[in-house]
Amino acid sequence: MNIIETFYSAFGRGDAQTMEACYHPEAEFTDEVFVGLKGKEVPAMWKMLIERSKGELEITYSHVQANEQGGSADWVAVYIFSATGRRVINRIHAEFEFKDGKIYRHTDSFDLHKWAAQAIGFKGKLLGGTAFFRKKVQKTAREGLNRYISRNFSA
């Protein structure tokens, strides 16, 4: 099993510890919501998302390609969005760069407008494609992650 399959298999089991072990200590992550995460922020984000899902998270992955330098995969997350209680089916494409046999750069791409329509409903459908909405979601996500990290990983 390659590092990408190990990562998504662990994600599907809610195993944040194994997911963290897949990342290089200097890893970077970006997607439509979480932008420019570095180092310990990356596994903390996954741990937070797993905890928020309260066991209602279904992960499937396909089209995994990998070599020593990097790889890609398509994956689907089905979950209940905690802020609204709405069911989301998010289809994501992931690109990876490896360093020292671990995930060094991880970029996920998905349709934020489609996500917003599912997660938020009418307002998300109406505003989900705007730059204003994207910035607001990114700011809210970053603040939530910062609070999570300060509560769970501070000395």
C-alpha cells in the first residue's frame, strides 16, 4: 500500500494518528477552505474534522497514482456539516508532493459553490460562487482551527 492509500484508509477509519504519520513534519496543505496550513496545523485540521463528524463520516477514494516524487487521487467525503446539520457529498481531487517518503505538499480541489449549496442550503447556493463567500468561509475555518489547536495542543 502506498502512502496515499495508507492516508485515505486511515481517514476512512477516523485514525488521525496514522494520517499524521503520513505527513512530513514540514508539510503544507491547501484546499478551497483551509489555505496555507503548515506543519502541525495540517494533521490538527484532519483531527478536528474527524472529531466534528461524530462518526458520521464516510470516505472513499479512487484513481490513486503515485511515484517517488508525488501522486494524486480522487476522493469523496460524505458527512453531516456540523454548523447546519445538512448532509454533504463532497467530491475532491488531491495532488501530492512527497519528501523523505512522506506527504510534503497536499492540495485538494473541489467545487466550493456545490459544497456551499449542500452544506448551507439556499444562501450557499446563492452566494457560494462569490469571492466574498470564499473569503468568509476561509476566515471562519482558520479561526475555528486556531481555536481547536489552542484548546487541544497548547502546553
